[in-house]
Amino acid sequence: MPLLEVENLEVRYRTQAGEAKAVDGVSFVIEPGMCLGLVGESGCGKSTVAKAILGILPPAGHIAGGAIRYAGRDLGGMTPRELRAMRWRDIALVPQSAMNALDPVYTVESQLAEAIAAHQAMPAARRRGRIAELFELVGLEPDRARDYPHQFSGGMRQRAMIAMAMVLDPGLIVADEPTTGLDVLVQDQILRRIRDLHDRLGKAMLLITHDMAVVAENSDRIVVMYAGRVMEYGGEAVFRTPYHPYTLGLCNAFPDLAYRARALISIPGTPPNLVAPPEGCRFQARCPFATARCGTPPPLIEVAPGHVVACHHVDQAERFRERAADPETWREPAR
Amino acid sequence: MVGEPVIEARDLRKWYPVRGRGFASLLTRRKPEFLKAIDGITLSIRPGEVLGLAGESGSGKSTTGMTLLKLHQPTGGEVRFQGLGLLVNETNRTRLAFRRQAQIVFQNPYEALNPRYTVAQSVGEPLSIHFPHDRDRRREMLLRAMDRAGLRPSEDYLDRYPHQLSGGQLQRVAIARAISVEPRFLVADEPVSMLDVSIRAGILNLLCYFASELHMAILYISHDLSTMRHVCTRIAVMYLGRIIEQGAADTVLDAPLHPYTQALVGAVPVMAGGRTRAPSNLIGGPADAIHLPGGCRFHPRCPRAMDVCRERDPALDLVASDHEVACHLYDSLSMSAPVRGKQ
Ligand SMILES: Nc1ncnc2c1ncn2[C@@H]1O[C@H](COP(=O)(O)OP(=O)(O)OP(=O)(O)O)[C@@H](O)[C@H]1O
Ligand SMILES: Nc1ncnc2c1ncn2[C@@H]1O[C@H](COP(=O)(O)OP(=O)(O)OP(=O)(O)O)[C@@H](O)[C@H]1O
Ligand code: SF4
Ligand code: SF4
Ligand SMILES: [Mg+2]
Ligand SMILES: [Mg+2]
């Protein structure tokens, strides 16, 4: 049985201009021990997916359709109390800008202790032992546990938040941009820690980021989102042989250190308004390959086992791949 | 690259005094301490060159940019602009001329632009300072800057306010503002790190264009090495206020010599990398910038540190053509020592 199933998830936000369809029919599956990478540009709904899974959407947001199942149990049918009990114990979050999520007035240790105490009766001495264990797990010196957050560097605070997510030994860790804004050396250390938890302890992971190389290096499965929808979903082939024009755009826009002397492309335009999104393919206004057919919603087509693409023209993927590498293809259309 | 350097720094220093904490420090009258944000930097940028300044947070990249632009007063050393010293005998006129010829673009376009100004007002503001009496010329320069920054057609943008623009368009406005006065030297401090990957190339390509077509000298500051491959002709890597390696961009990225540069390059995730990159072998985290270690300031973290590294501070030495490194591992390659042939 899959650990997490997200099926046709729809999330809306009330805004002054109307309801924003921030997540609009997103489906994916996370098996035990698997790392799923979720990429897409700012505002495409990545954090909203994470918040919906954890049941922590802000008051303006609500789940308008679909289902989220953890180990076969529908989270939609749970009481707020049951949901709270699942958080931390089954699914834990390393939130976006986790660096600032610690309370400056309490020591790091007391904040971890409180998280444990809220869910599990444990004598203080054992709690302290558990915290020391977690500190070591994420590569922090256990005797720094009594420091206050301001005595930690950004990277250390980030690691403390990962330790926090681990306190109750959850089955699934949702990491929302766990290394964004950190130096590359610190990022590398933290991602290795996360991967270690994943490899050694068999933790399943939902890794959210807009850094494609981070996803490529750390994920077993990849979801590419755009404007609230899944554009492409599959294994490493998603980046190796992409089918969707948006994935192709992202891959050719990404400055890969290992890839020399390549012209970088820039996708013209901006993502659509989510209050009144276009009828058909959400990417059509920016897609260099759009045709009249793209005015109707594209079906999700399986191009290879376990690799699905939402595009009307998957049969032309080979030509798209060739043309997408050329910056001329992505020239801003004359208005 | 041809031509005399547009901007040169020689042994540039910027130290910040740090006050001792609490009353006790007043009583003990310890000698004042300094945070050596930049501590002896020598560099030069020629017309058409893009020098990338890399290094971790707090290594002094932004301070270097600001000090080169004279937005910070240096503690020591010298900055020369088009061959002329900037620190001595400058008149108001030379200062104003320098202000026009040296411009900066910051990371966050939202902060750089006044939300109540239209695009035309933002881009036109520096022009009215430098060309107060020449309306036609201002108009012409404004439109040229908008066109060069890719805000085409300009009529579509002139009357818009920042909140009506996307992040990428805003950064283009900030760039148009900086280049409106047609500077010879441009500092771009993390100009794309707030922008989505999908639109970064547009801004990076602009910098390339300014260098290759308009022959500007550009200092591109970023902690993201992977963008440097695409914009920079040369790269300088900073560590705790010093340049520790400098050379042609491809050389520094493909064959780095300094152990710190090697670790930095090795820590960058790559799309086709799988899980094969070796972990960094650096020890611990960045050192305290106030209490710098003696000898090589990188030695507490260096996996290859030797006895000499604890005692002597390595100088930035030329070890191959256009490749300088500050590390005792290469003492025998130093061009100042007798050359012993390759390797
Ligand atoms: N509380 C809210 N009220 C109204 N709209 C919201 C709210 N939170 C998010 N949104 C909108 O929902 C969309 C998705 O936001 P979300 O934070 O999920 O994006 P994201 O993919 O995580 O982006 P980023 O990469 O910037 O973190 C955006 O258009 C955003 O403006
Ligand atoms: N006005 C100031 N007063 C005291 N210290 C300062 C000041 N400005 C910068 N510093 C210190 O100087 C050092 C270099 O800072 P700088 O901003 O140049 O680093 P940077 O390389 O640009 O880092 P980042 O990548 O985080 O932008 C840091 O230790 C910083 O704390
Ligand atoms: S459906 Fe049409 S517009 Fe959408 S990605 Fe495919 S080709 Fe482009
Ligand atoms: S001089 Fe010594 S300590 Fe410094 S980088 Fe070179 S080997 Fe390492
Ligand atoms: Mg987010
Ligand atoms: Mg800086």
C-alpha cells in the first residue's frame, strides 16, 4: 500500500478578486522509503500542496476537492484532533524559511522537548537522551542543545528544524525548500543529512524546491507543477528525456555547472492569474509550441510506464526537445 | 580582453570596528577589535570583462562591491578608476563623474525601486541628476536604456508602477535605471537570486550583452557558481575578506586549485549527477571573522593543511597564465620562484 496518496487535490484561496485555484487537480503517490521531488516556479502551489497534506492551510484556504490518504486512511474524514495527532507522529514538516521558525526566547532543547512532550509521555532524562540522539543525527553537537536560536547560524537552525521534524520518528517528512537561501556548502551538508535519513532509516520524503539539480540528485520520482497543475510526473526520465514544453523550458533555463558552453533560455511571460486561469492548457500563453488545440484542457498521457505528461502534442516531443534548446524558440512574441 | 582596466583595486581594506560587549570592556580597555570585511584585495576589470566574485555568505563580496563604488570609505588601499586614483585630491566634479560612470544593481528590485514612481520616473531619476539641463538628451538616453534592458516596446512600460510588473520586469527596470547614465563600470550584486529560474537567463544575457557590446566592465557578485559559467570571463573566489583564487572562468570552475574552491565547486548539485558527487571534506563551519586564525586563514577547515599553513599567510601568487592562488600547496609553482616546467 502506498504511504501517501494525493488524488485530484483541489485547494482554493479566497482573495479579493475571487477564488484562486492554487492547486487544481494534483495527483501523486509516495511509496514507503521513497523521495518525491516537487518542482515548479514561485506561486505554482508547491507549499499549498504541503500545507494541505499537513492540514495546516491558512484560514483563507480550503480543500475544494480530491483526497489525501496516509497509509490508506483518508485525512479528509478526520477530526481536527486526529489530524493534530498525525502531524509530527506520522507526517512532519520542515517548513519553508524554517530557519526563522524557532522561538527566539527558548533554548533549542526546550523547544524540542516540548514537541516530544506534546505527543508522548517520556521522562525528562530519556527526552534529553532522545534530543542528543537527534542532534547527532542531523550533525549538530549535542552540547549545543541548550543554546538559544540566535547563537546558531542559519544552517544550524535549519538542521535543528530537521531534528524537530524527526522527534517522533514520522513515516513521512515534508521538506519545503529546506536549503533555499543557504550557502552551497551548508546546503550540500543538509541535503546529505536528509538523504541519510531517507537511505538509512527508510524515511519517505516529499522534497519541495525550485532548484532542479537538487531535485535531480535527491529524488526517485519527480513532479513538475505549473499554475496549480501537474505538467509532468515520472522518474529521472522527467529531466533526462522531458516531454512537456514547460519541463523543457525549465531544463534549458537552468544553469547547470556541469554543462558547459550552452545558451540559457528564458521563458517569456508570467504564470497565469489563478482566479481566472485560461480554459485549456495553463502553459499555453508562454508555450512556443501552442496550437489551436491547446485551448482545450490537455489529457494526462502515459508516455512510458510511470511517466505521464499533460500536453496535447506529446507525439512531437522529439522535435520540441531539439527546438527548446535554442533561445530563439523562446523569444518574447511581438505584441 | 583589450584596453586598460576600467577599475582597479590595490590592497583594498575595509575594516569595521566592533565594540567590546558590556561595561567590562570599558574597564579593561582592551585594544579595539576589527571585523576585517575586506582585508587586502587586489583586482582589476577591463572593458568587456565580467569578473565573478564568489564565496560564502559573509566573505566580503558586497563590501568589495560597495567599496569599489566608493559607497563605503575604504580603511586602506587604493581604488583607481580609468587609471586615476580616487582617494586623493578628488574634486566634486571628478566625484560626480565617477558616480555617473559607476553604477550598481542590487538583489532585490522591490527594494531598489520607489513604489510610487512610474518606470519612466525611476529610470529617469539618475539622468536628471547628471543631465539636469538637457531634456532631449535625457529622453533619448531613457529610451535607449529601456531598449537595452529589454523593456520593449518602451511605451508599454513607461507609465507602469512597480506593482504592475513581474519580478523579472522589475529587475529589468532596476537595470535600465543603472545603465541609463551609460556607466563604464557596473556592479551586479546577486541580480538574479530572487528571480525564478525560468527568467534568470534574460537578466544574465543582458549582463553579457553590456560587456561584449557596450564594453562595460562588470563585477558580478553571486554565491551561485553555476550562473558564473554563463556570464563571467573571469572568477575571483573570496574567503574571509581575501581573494584566495582568481583566473579565467572555465579554469576556476573546471580545474580549481585552492582546497576551498575545490570544495565549493564540488558542493554544487548537478542535474545529471545522480548521487555520485563526493561529500565535501571541509572541517567545521566558517571561522569567526573577528578572531581570524593565524597563518592561512582557511587552515582550521582545510583538509590538506600543513605545518607551514599555521605559521605563514600565503600570498595570492600567479601559478599559471592568468591563474592565481593563495595556498602553500602551490608554493613551488609560484611564478615568482624559478619556473620548473609544467607540474
Ligand atoms: N493565504 C493565501 N491567500 C491567498 N492566496 C494565497 C495564499 N497563500 C498562497 N496563495 C496563492 O496561492 C498560490 C500558490 O502559493 P504557494 O505558496 O503554494 O506557491 P509555491 O509554489 O510554494 O511558491 P514559492 O516557490 O514562492 O514558495 C500563489 O499564487 C499564491 O499567491
Ligand atoms: N556595516 C557593517 N558593520 C559591521 N560589519 C559589517 C557591516 N557590513 C558588513 N559587515 C560584515 O562584513 C562581512 C562581510 O559582509 P558582506 O555583506 O560583504 O558579505 P557577502 O559576501 O556579501 O555575504 P552575502 O553572501 O551574505 O551577501 C560580514 O561578516 C558582515 O557581517
Ligand atoms: S498542450 Fe499545447 S500549450 Fe500546453 S504545453 Fe502542450 S503544446 Fe504547449
Ligand atoms: S595554505 Fe595550507 S591551509 Fe591554506 S588552503 Fe593551502 S593547504 Fe590549506
Ligand atoms: Mg513555497
Ligand atoms: Mg552580499
